[in-house]
Amino acid sequence: MEEVALVCWSVFGLLALALPIALQLRRTGSTGLKWPSGDAGAAEWIAAAGLLGAVALGVAAPLLAQSGDVDPIDALDRTGVHVLGVFLFVLGLSAVVVTQQAMGRSWRIGVDTRERTGLVTAGPFTVVRNPIFTGMSITWIGLALMVPNVLALASVAVLIGSLEIQTRFVEEPYLLRSQERYPDYARSVGRFVPGIGRLD
């Protein structure tokens, strides 16, 4: 199953990162990648470091399982759990790709406070405010269940923590300042899960 997980990581990189960057370059002439600004200890730096750490842990999990340096968690190392992992990976990655395309020219990784992109509230964004992050979380859980070891589970925890920091302390404050319609939207649509995390 380790080989399958490594292939899935490659597919994720191609479809969820390389493809949208290429499409954004074609649409706008920009990659859509926005590097963190501010002090090194700022929330956006912490979130970016956490995301890179989650990727590193996630890729290390099948590599070290393959070499025998990390043992699986016995209770989760079952065929049914592995199959569930593949299903969740496909589901989560599909959600990420569809949502990225729904954003069109507004797609970005990170925040540039000097930019004003359109607020996307249609399609998947009618269900949750951050469907890409929801899809990423499902994808990560799927990858972890394919090779269930302590590194894979740590990767999921680090990812979710990083997405919470990015959303609550970077993106939402920016959107509240820059988008007139965002407060009403955020009061009616959940953050990552339908109906949960609506702003007061």
C-alpha cells in the first residue's frame, strides 16, 4: 500500500498544485502563489510552515513504512481501512480540483493584502466557506489511512491545525476588511463543515 500512497501524493501534487498554477498563469499571467508577509512569527508564516510540515510528514509516512523504519498502527492496518483511505483520497482530491476551478481567476494560495479579488460564494462555496481546505483535510485523512502510522496521523493533525490558523487569523480577517459581502456570507455558511463555524 506504500507504493499506492506515494503515487497518490504525486497525483495530488500534479492536480492540486501544478495544474491550478498552470491554469492561473494562462488566465492571469500570475501563478497565484502569495508568499507570507510580516514577521517570521506571524500567523501566515506559522500556517505556511505547518502546511510544509504536513506535506513532509505525509510523504515520509509511506517512505519510512516502506523501509520498515516506522511500524503501522495495528488497529488501523486493515484492508478495509486502506480501501476507505483510497476512497477518501479520491473524494477529497476531486473536491479540491472542482473547487479550485470554481474559483476561476480568484484562485490564490495565500493572501496579498494589496489585491482585491472577487468573493466567490457560488457552487461548492454555498456548502462551506473553505471547500478547498475541507477537501484537503479529507484527502490527507485518506492518505493517512492508506499507510496508517504515527507520521501519517501527525501529518493530518498538523495540516488541520495549519488550516485553522490560516483561516481564522489570516484569511477571515482579510476578507472581513476587504469584502463588504463577506460578513453576511460568513453568518450564513459554515467554515469547513456545513452549518458549523458561522460567524456571529
